[in-house]
Amino acid sequence: MTQTHGTTVIAMRGVGVWHRLTAHVVSAWRWLRGVVRPGGWLALIVATVGLGVGVSFGIAELIAAGTLAGVLLLLALPFLLRARPYTVDFTLAHDRVVAGSSAHAQITVRNETSPVVLPGTIDIPVGTGIIDIAVPLLRAGTSHVEAVEIPAPRRGVVSIGPISSVRGDPLGLLRREATWSQTRTLYIHPRTTAIPPTSAGFIRDLDGRPSPVLVDSDISFHAIREYVPGDAQRHVHWKSTAKTGTLMVRQYEQTRRSRMVIAIDTDRDSYRDEEEFELAVSVAASLGVRGVRDGRDVQVVVGEELPEFARSRVRAIRELPTMTERIVMDALAGVTSHDAVNPLSEVAALAVEAHSDVSLAFLVCGSTMTAAGLQRSALAFPSHVGVAAVVCDLEGEPRLRRLGEATVISVGVLDDLRQILLRGAQS
């Protein structure tokens, strides 16, 4: 019995040793795969085969080739020592730029611990691309500072980092990387144009404009009616009460809050190409910034991406944060078009359901939107709401026309929007 127990213990220990050995071998293999480049594998094969076969059969050429490959590998090893000898500091001058410009940054690489660090490379991932920074030989206590220009040709939200240090020999046989976890986010805002205040021009929606809803307390007087239990005593109209002998109270028209809704059509089929969609986002950004500056409650809504099977049965929109100009621009930097979204008419209808106090609405769409689709979208808003549709058509002429009760603005470039609204404000 004791012998059987001892055998079991030995077997279990053997299994444990085997598992640990296997784990070490797998870990070493992964390390080798990450360190040895294709040229390094070739040198390793030449060294192994050349020396083995050359020595076995006395072939001097193979011995020389194997020896040379082995020497190259040995010379490459010092470049891998201390894979993370640097401290890296990366700073962005501005984390928000406009599309078509560039972001300026600075990277500082310091050698604070090693007597000397051989030349290396710093890789800075920017979105789907990489910026390489060559770092020269650094002695102890020295640093290398380099300005980095990050191109921002198109609108978007770009992740920068994590930064990695790349150490390798000049021949590219061996390579070792170390990564710093810090990342930065760069907001590339859409282009905008300065437009006149939204309360001016052909859509007049001044604060305090009355609505058909009658209430007991507001600023727009409507009529006198008889007192009913529950009415506040401060609303009693004493002159009418004295004349009629019956308590009479004032009644008011409810004034509407100045809420502006901007609905962006994010259906990819509504646009001729991606440039047309970018123009639409820039139009919405210009209107949104103007609305915030005018002190309006601005709401920007876009169609939410849906699975194809649910597109005909589910209605969904996404409301972008709009508390400040910066927040509006940050949100619009990440807006994209999709293949499966609700049409603009349903986006407008859902916006009305969510915000019954809307007083001014802008519908932004592409050149393939039909007149019938525009009309359906405009009719989603109540009759007292001022509705303007902005059709982005890169190949069309800028113009202003009426479509039922809605105003339709066609723009080919962003500045057309400013010019048309400015003419409307001056007329």
C-alpha cells in the first residue's frame, strides 16, 4: 500500500514537472517568435546547418557560412539588452483640430538608468497608421526631443498610442519591443462656416413666440375666463370680477422654448459619395454651433445603426450631447454613415416624440434624397415648427426653394450655406 502511494506521488510530481517544462518551452518559443525576424531565422538555419553539416563532412564553405551567420547573431544580441531603457513623455499641443489641418505633438525620450543605450526606434500608433521616430545613441542622463506632426486630413476620433520602443540590430535579424500603456485621443472636428443667427432671415423663431396651447400662467395674455377651484388667487382679474359679479381669472398662451432639432440622415444610400456625407456633417456642425451661440436648446439626432433583419420593424435614433460648442463638435467628429438605418422621416418623427417643444428644425441629407422623402420628413413636425431642409449636392447649384411648408436649401460647398442664410437674413 505504501509502495503504491509512493508511486502515485512520484507520478503526480512527474506530471507537474512536465507541465511546468512544457509551459517554459511554450513561453520561450513565443519569445523567440517575437524576437527573431525572418532574417534572423535564416541566419539561425544557416548557422545550424552550415556548422553541423560542414563539420561532419569537412566542407569548408559550409563551415565559413555557418560561422559568419553565428557571428552576426552574436553581434545582434547586445541590441536586445534592456528592451525598455527609456522613459517616454508624449504631449499633444492640442487634442482637438479641424479636418484638413494637422496636430502638433512632442515626444521626449530619456535615458535615466543605463550608462549608454544603443540607437533604437519609437513607434507611435495613430489610428490605423504608425509614425516612426529614430532615437540616437543616448548616454546616461541625456534625452532626445523631437517634434511630431500628425496629419488630420479627415474628420474622426483618432486614438494615439500605446507607444512602443523598438530595439533591433542594423541588419534586422533580431527585434524586441516594449510598450507604454498611455494613450491619447485626438478629435478631428468637421469644418464649419460662420452663419447668421438662427432667429433671423426666412425662418423667424424669436423667443417668446406663442403657441396654440392655453395655460394659466405665462407671459402672453390671451383672455379672461371664469374662476374654477384650484386657480391661483394672484391670477384673479378684479376689474372683470367687479363688472360681472363673478370671479374671473386671466388665461395665457403658452410660449414655446426655443429648441432647435438638427436631424442628420446617416443612410449611406442618401449620398452620392463619402465627400457628400462629410459636407452634410459640416453643415450640421455649423448649424449646431450657431444654435448653441444663440442660446437655444440644440438637439442633434442621427439614425442608429440597425441589423438588416430589424430595419423594417425597429425605429431607433441616437441623440448627440450638445451642452457646449466643444461637446457638439466632439460628438459630430465620430458620426458615420451606415447601410442599415431608419430613413430620415422616421428619425424626424422620433425626434418630435422625444422633444414636443421643438420650434425650429433642420433636416440635413444628401443629393439622392427624393422630394417625396423630404416632404415626409418635414411633415413629421407640427405645423407651427419652422422646418428647413439642407440638401448637400456637390454637383448641384446652390439655391433656395419652397417644398410645401418647408424651405429647401441646396449647397454644393460649405460656404454656400453661409451665403444663402446671409441673403435671407438681409432680405
